[in-house]
Amino acid sequence: MITANHEVIQRWARERGAKPATIAGTERDGRAGVLTFNIPGYRESSRIREITWDDWFYTFDLRRLNLIYQEQLRDGRQSNFFRTESPDREDG
């Protein structure tokens, strides 16, 4: 699935106990760098720094990103898969 809807993104994260985050050291011009989520037991790392939803969505919207995400695995279990992507990026 793919979305840029803030409510859908927050619902998906909330259902997984995920907190908005960035990767430390990737910040630029005083704003968040690489956007991610801190998901307990899934995406825990010393490089992940939690940020506010306002900061996360400010960067998300500024970069005109989409969230690609999965609700469930084939076996029906909840999936934690996600990534951000820019529809403006040219992969050549």
C-alpha cells in the first residue's frame, strides 16, 4: 500500500507501537534527515532518534514523500514493513 495521508500513517504506526524517528547524523539544515520509525523489537538501534510527529510530517511533506507500507504478512500476522519514497525521484 502507499499513502501520504497523515492519519493513515499515524494509525499504522500506533497499531505497531511505533514512534516517529530519524537516523542520527542525517539531519540537514536543522530538520530531520532520514525518516523512520522506532518500532519496539523491530527497528531498535542506537542511531534512531525519536522526534515529534510535527517534525516528522514537516520533513515528510517538505520532501513530498509517500509511505509504502504493508498491513499483514501472507500468513496473516501483522507486518512492520515500511519505507519512504519520493515520487519525484528518477531511478535511471
